[in-house]
Amino acid sequence: MKTRTAACAALLTLAALTAGCGSSDDKPSEPSTSTTPAKAYTYEDCVALLEYDFTEGQPQDASGDPECSHLTRDRYKDAVAEVLTAHKDEILEDAQ
């Protein structure tokens, strides 16, 4: 369990650091021209997705998911840091 949680934390950190590396443009993507209205996701929606992935033991780079894709790279990193900070005690206990 210790290794799994530490690995999860490392994967989330890696995802935060590598998100958006292919582009230096921090602008959100263009709105869709679809006729169906798109849900307007918030920063909190992104944090909730990252939290869900973390608690399910499947942390991953969610920067391309609809819940997070509207965030700048720096704001996405903030969301990842928020999730990791919320679990820091558990991560540190598992690492010992």
C-alpha cells in the first residue's frame, strides 16, 4: 500500500509537470461550435476529477479531460498540488 500511494503521488506530480509541455500557449482552447451547449467546467470540477482518480488509485494526467482542459498549465498544476496537499499525511505515513 505504501508503494502504491507513493507511486500515485509521483504520477500526479509528473502529470502536473508534464501537462502542456508540447505548447507554450497557456490560452484555453477555442469554444466548440457544436449546437449542443457544452457544460462550463470550473477549477473545482478539475480538482474533483483529480481527487476521484487519486482515491481510486488511478491518478493520471487529466489536463486534456473536459473538466481540466480549460485551465492554464499553471492553474492545472495548482489543482494537482491541491489534491496532493490534501493527502500529504496519508502519503507520508505510507512512505514510512
